[in-house]
Amino acid sequence: MRNVGKHLGAHASSLGLAHDEFDSFARSAFNRHYYAIFLSVRSFAKTYYPEERVKHNNLPDKLRGKILKDLKKALKQAEELGVINSSDAKSKRSILTHSLSELANIVSETYRVRCIADYDPEVLVQLSGNSIILDRFRLAEFEYQLDECNKHTSIVFKISKELSLL
């Protein structure tokens, strides 16, 4: 997905703003990058709840809610059992809260921009130098956001493994 988004973005840039198909290719690039992010984070969520259906609009709430709550519960149990001390538990709780919140924020924001790309043609795609911009969001930021998602899911997985949840 990510490579398709990069290719579409590069092609849109090469066409230039004046070309009739610039807008379509640029919007499609935003869309593909969003789906790369969504599918990556959905796969992460399904690691914890494989039976549950994860939709675009409920994924951020699932990250901030059920997944975080269950991981905090596992931390508390590990602390009560003496597997980790209270200082480590507090630190891990803070890290989990931050990483899951960041994942939720990335999914929410990129979903919002993807919806603009798909459903709001009156919001014009801009080209500034080599940067494709939609609603003040640069396409290159979407590419970066997938890396951020991967970083945060790795952090959560690491703590989950330490708690023997994975």
C-alpha cells in the first residue's frame, strides 16, 4: 500500500498542478497511505482481539479504550504478583498510554484527511514545490506517520511480551 501511495504521489507531482489528472492521483496517494496506516494498526489491534471486527471509525477508541485498559490491568496484576516493581509499572503504564494515544491520534487524523480526499472534492489539493498538500496535511507526513505507527506498535508489543501477553 505504501509503495503504491508513493508511486501515485510521485506521478501526481510529475504531472503538475495544471494537469487534469493531478487531483485524482494526489487524492489516491493520500488514500493509499491512509490504508497502509489503517491496515498496519488494525493488524496490531487484532493481535490482542483476533475475533473482533475493527472498523475505521472505532479503531482509535479501541486503542485508547479496551486495549489500553486491558494492558493496564495486566500491568497491575504483574505488579501485585511481584513480577515488576511499582516504579517499572508506573513507567510502563505511562509509555503504553502515550504510544496507544499516539496511534489513535495518527489513525484519527489520517482518516479525517482520507475522508476529505474521498468525499470533499471542493477542498483543493495544492502543490508547493514537490509537496502535495491537502487540508494543510503534506503527503510526505502520511509516509512518516506509518513509520511512527510501527514505532509505537513495537513499543507496545515489547511491553506485552514482557508481561507474557504475546
